[in-house]
Amino acid sequence: MRDKKADIFNSGRELFCSKGFKDASVSDITNMAGIGVGTFYNYYSSKEKLFLEIFLKENVELKKSIVESVDLDDFKRLDEEVQDEKSYSIYRESAKAGNLPGGSRI
């Protein structure tokens, strides 16, 4: 059995990408999906609702892709560098103020 909702979703995504939201009509979407306009409204109350569903799904997929491509070791190294920089800054400020052991200054 054919998944009409998936056909509408995929046709809508393709047309929104190629024509833009404004220029992609419900009729265009249903023609590409091979269904009647009335069938579209069995699944979506409006073109805007379809667009929102596509947008949200694409957003989730993009976030998942970004998370999968991130190397957590890079973040650990960055955190260590930041901590080293903070320690150095504290040392420099203390040295300028003469707060090092023996009252040393820079």
C-alpha cells in the first residue's frame, strides 16, 4: 500500500526547495504526489502546516548531522586551552600586583 502522506511530504519538500514556498501550490504538490487535492487535506489542513512539518523534520536532521560530526575531543582540548589561558591571566594579574610568593612583580 502506498504511503500518501509520505508522497505529499516528499513532493512538498522537493517543490518548496525548487520553487520556494510562495510559488509551490497545493495543486503542484498533489500533481507531483499523484493524488487529488482533496486527499492533501485529509493529511494537512494547509500548505503552511505541511511546510512547518518539513521544516521541523529538516531542522532535527540538520542538528543530528552536526552533533554526529562533532569530535568531542576537540571540545576537551579547547576547554583545557581556555583553562590554561585563565590560569595564565590570573598569574599575570597577580604578578603585576606583586601578589606572587616573595612579592615578585613582572
